[in-house]
Amino acid sequence: MSNKGTDFPQYRKLSNNKVYYRIRNEREFDEIQLIGKNAQLFNIEAKQYPEMLRIKDLISYTQDGFESSTEEEFEKMLEMYGLQ
């Protein structure tokens, strides 16, 4: 999985605005999941092939439902839910 022309970090979200992603590099990403009035932050390091494919799908918009996001949007979610 080599995305030599890809600048990191990359930002994505699900079209339902319930999950936000910050892709740090080809092996790491952060995920904010909004659940009701709460949110959880997960830091994922891809060690297994399915996790690596997930990052590849996020970068290339392979699966339906992924949309572009911004650093500002991701940071706003971190601040709003006190996840920093």
C-alpha cells in the first residue's frame, strides 16, 4: 500500500456526520465516534491487513459514505467533546 503522492494528515468523515477520521499516515489514524450526546476518540495503528485496507479505503474513497473533511472540523469535534 504505497501512496507516495499523498500528503498527510488527511481528513474524512462518514456522510451521516457520526464518525470523523484523521489519517496520520499509511499505518495510523484517529477516529472520533459520536454516540448520542457523547463521543469517543480511538487511536488506531494498523498492524493487521484489514486495518491497512481500512486506511487505504479512507484515502481513496473506495467505499460509499466517506466524504472529505477538514482539520478544522476534526479539531472542533475534539474540542466540543473534550477529547484532547
